[in-house]
Amino acid sequence: MGLKQDLIDAKIQEGNQNNRKSAVSWIKDKWIENTLSSTIKMCNKTWNFDLKEYEPFQYTVYKKNDFYDWHIDTHNKPYSNGFIRKLSFTLLLNDDYEGGSMAFFNKEVQIRAGAGSVILFPANFMYPHQIMDVTEGTRYSIVTWFT
């Protein structure tokens, strides 16, 4: 489904656009939304956040030399409904690429997980992270945020 999407250059809502190089599209499929949101809600037992809704699922493509520099997933202001991002979710869709690790805490923790792996973490300022340069191949993922 992702491979059939029309991709656009990824943008950063608040910040320097040079800090990110990748392409995105938005997945709108009820089966995927229901399956992934139920998985996320089950995993939320670790933090027990009061989750209200999720943002659209972002299909993200990192080709060779693409990256996303250090950032946090919250915004400077709440959304118009007063909600804020509480939980970030990444589902890795393939593992036939090099580089592209997700790094946390000034690269002290690097995650290079395989296809089907889920990375879930609080979206707040305590979890700065980056996607390191992809050095070979293409990295595919689905990302969303729960408010």
C-alpha cells in the first residue's frame, strides 16, 4: 500500500527544514488504523497515558543519505482542541537497508530493529531522538502520534 502512495518531501512544522530529508505520504486505511491503534493502546500500559486520539498514519521513506536530525515530537503549543502529543509510534516495514538507526539521548541508545518491529516512546522533551543517515538501500516505516 505504501509503495503505491504519491510521496512528498517531508516538512518540519516548527524548525529548520534542513534538519530533515525524507519523503512522506499519509495512510488512510481503517484496518491498518484499527490494528495499529489497538497495539499502541496495549503497549501504553507502560506509561498509562490518557490517550484520546491518534494523528493520521505517516508513511515515511528514507533513501540513501536521508535522515532526520535531533528533534522531539511535541509542538510548542497544544492543538486547537487542547490536546498534545503524548506517545510516538514507529513501525519498521523492512530491514534491507544500512544505517537509518533511531538514536536517543545523544546517541547513547541506538535502535536498529528489523521489519515488523515497533518503537514506542513518550513524545515529550525527555526523549530527543533522530533517524541517522541511511547509508545503503531504503528505510520504510509508518509513524503516528497519540494525543
